Amino acid sequence: MTEDTLAPFDDDLLGTVAGRHDLDEPALRDLLARHQRQVRDNPGVEDIVYEWRSQFHEQPILQRTDDTYYLRLRAHVWDEFADALDISEADLHALLDAHEEQCRRETGASIGDGERAMVLSRP
């Protein structure tokens, strides 16, 4: 796991989220890194964000920096990632919480019903 994939996530946030979900911090870091690698490997960060921008009528990008996308997506988008990661429901909730909390910290945006946040590091 490379640290640059976790660069968008605040260290203190990871400890807080891990504690909320009775998960140790290294396990949460591993989940986050696995998800980031999954997006990079298939289909790629820029490609998938382009696809979501084309597919959804609403604008999914809340904020973009040189290093990170902060996104608000329809909740079903996470289903495919969760299946591919083959993780427990509890681990998925921790993963979603980390993305939502970081997105909220960075953008101030709220995530509505039927939506989920996603933070993607840009290679």
C-alpha cells in the first residue's frame, strides 16, 4: 500500500473513524488503500470520474484539487466497489464513514439521502 493513496485522509480522522467502528486504524488504512488501488486499477481515477460526470445529471464533483477529487455520488455506486473488495458490512460502514467525514471536512458539503461521498486521490 502506498501512502500517496491515503494522502487525502487526515490522520486524526482515521483514528476517530476506526474507533467509532471498533476497528483498528491499520485495518481502516488497508481498506482505504485497497479501495483507492481498485479505482486506479480499473478503470482509473480520471476515467471513472469522467464516466460519472457523463452518466449522472447532477454534478458529482464537490471539489477538485491537483491531488484529490471530493465527490457526492448516488449510493448504489458504492455497491460495485464493496462487492469487488469483498468486505464485511461493518467494514463497508467504516469505509463509507471515512470518505464522508473527510469530504465534509474538506468541502463543508452535506451528503443527502441516497447519496454517498467518495474521496479519490489523483495519481
